[in-house]
Amino acid sequence: MRELFQIGYLGEGKRPIVAFEVKPLPGESSEMVIAGSKRTLLEAWSQL
């Protein structure tokens, strides 16, 4: 994400789309994978 800011894709006043695809492994619940992915995204965002 830091690189997306550095190249100008993300920034103040911009509303581009960034997508992440996640998929549960056998035995994992979709809800847990989504929750973990959201936590990771929020943590990465907070470090910018």
C-alpha cells in the first residue's frame, strides 16, 4: 500500500479501487478469513 501512495495511485482526494482476493483453506471458515483480512488491511493502513 505504501508503494501505491508513492506512485500516486492512492492519495488525498483520490478514490481509486484496490481489491484483495482471499479464500479459506480447507477447514477454515469464510468469516474468520474475512475478519483476519480486514484486521491486516486496517493494520497496514494505520502504518501509512
